[in-house]
Amino acid sequence: MDSSYSFKIFDNTALLPLNWDNLASTTVFLSKKYLQVLENACPTNMQCHFIGIFNQDDLIGIAISQFIDLNALDSFGERDNSIKNRIRNFVFKKIASHVLIVGNNMLTGQNSFALSSNANPTKAIQTLHESVQELKNKFAQKGIKIHITSFKDYNSKEFELFRIPAFRKDFKFSTQPNMIFTIDTNWHQETDYINSLSKKYRDQYKRGRKRATGIEKRKLPLEEILALEDTIYELYLYVAKNAPFNTFFLPKNHFSVFKEQFKDKFLFYGYFLNGKLIGFNTLIKNGSIMDTYFLGYDETIQREKMLYLNMLYDMIAYSINKKFKSIVFARTALEIKSSVGAKPEEVFGLMRHESYFFNLLLPKVFKYLEPETIWQERNPF
């Protein structure tokens, strides 16, 4: 007889099963260590829960959910101030402000769940769907009505797991692609990468490096991150607020907590001009994959020194030297990431509004409200 799966919802990492990390081997973003970062330095408008899926007493699946309260934000992004964006902001505040996501809204890619090799994927996903209803009940008991539930971000192969009746009424959506940089097995150092570029993009590389003359880049230890925390946050906040759309802002202590928890697996690079911090980027070692994380910069110097482009080149050089297989550049700034060799991977999600009427309108509303991105893919090789 085929037994059904069960689930448990945890709101504290101290309560997680002892063998939780055995299932988190595929991605560091489901490990206890990372979940503790969220526990101690989460955006103020976000609340995380951790879901265990069980076959009797055996843990066969793990997942993360994030509740996001959009009412807690003053702005979803200040770069664009069109009528369309003002309507979008009104809609989010009035009819979609309470969002429950299975996945991680701070990252791009499948960081929402992991299953053991002996799990039945269909039953596990069905059980994960059932856990969402329990989460909605928990929030309802606190007087919080969930407006939208969403599962994100899955590539074409991963998305096939969600073709079950439980998701029949959900709206399938796709936003900006995940930009993936694959490291050629013949590249052993940065010069191998440079030599593989076409003349046009080798010239871009030389021009970018020349413009960055005078900038000092160095890896910052925890003590320096703490000492520069106010400046770091100002640089981060400038970039975050000038994004076309934002559903959260990191707390000021996020990077120091991350560094303290992950040590050498979390890399924080500061960029200095005349002794002043004018930019930073962060990287996370995720097995054979290098994940790019948040960054910040002084916009006036960024343009003059082509700082963002140089950051991309630095990330590529480090990852080649350290024998990583690929770099996850995530979404946004698609064209410039494409110009250094990243390729787009389309990712999909599912969304459902609690109102039957609004759920019917989701396909049209989403298309209207999703920030439009026009870009041209480049091939630098």
C-alpha cells in the first residue's frame, strides 16, 4: 500500500531535524547555516518558514517559504516614475500586499526545495502544496490574509514537477531570465578567457580595465565589513532603490551576519578610490557553482570607471582561477552580463490569487504590471 507523505512547518532553525543538511547538499541556500543568516538578518518585511516533508518518520524533502508584506515598503523602486508604475504600486498595496512564496525571493533559480533520491517527486510536490494551505491558516490566525501564493524559480525541466492537478488553477509566469556563465574546461586562468573573446569584446575588456586605473580592490574580513557598515549600506541602498522593482530591502547587518556565519565561503570585495569605499560586490561558494549576491556602488564613479563591468570581469577571473564550473549572475542588467559571456536561462513560476475574480485576471494584470525589459543578447566569443 502506497503511504502518503506528511509535512512539518518550522519557524526556528533550532527545531529543524538533525539530518536536514543531508538533503541540502545540492544548494547551500537550503542549509541550516544559510537559514540562520535569514533568521538573524532578514528583510524587515519578510518572515521565513522551513518545511520538512516526511515519509512516515523519514525526512525526504525540505523547503523554504517567505511571507512578504509589501505594505511595509515605502517604495518598490524609485528609478521609474511612470503612470504605469504608479498604478502597479497601487495595485500591489491594495490587492496583493501579502505574498507567500515557496522559494527565495532574494535569489534567482531553484532554491525553494530539495528531495532525497528515494522520494516520489509527485507526492512530495503535492505535500508541499498542502503545506502552503497550513501556512495560510497560520497567518490567518494572526489576522493576516494571504493575497497571493507563488512557487519560484524553475527551469523547464524543474517546472515539469508542477504539472499536477493541485496547480491547475495557478497562473504560469516568466520574468527576466537567470543569467548563467559557463566556464570552459579549457580556461585555466583569466588570460584564457580574454583570448577566447572576439576583437570587439577584447577591446571592451581593455577599455574597461584601463578606465578602472586608480581603483584598489581587496577582500574584506568581518572586522572591516563591520567598520564600514554604514557606507556599505548606503552603496547597497542606492542600487536597490534604483532597481525597476523591489519587494524588500536588506537590513544593515546582513553582510556582516553572512560573513560571520559563512566565513571564507562568503566573499566580500571592496573597491576603493583614494582610500574611500566606492563600491562592493559579494560572492557565495555553492559547491561547484559560484553565486553572485548583492552589490553596491557610487553611481558617479561607476559610470566614469566602468566599475560594474570590472566587477563582472573580476568575478569571472576569480571563478576560473578557483576551478568553478559556472557563475550564476542572476537576473537584471541582462545585456552587460551577456556582453561578458553569460547566457539566459528562462525560469518559470506559478502564482494564484485568493480571490477567484482576481485570479482570472492575473494573466492580463501580470503582463501589464511586470516591468518591461528590452535588451539584446550578445555573443562575445
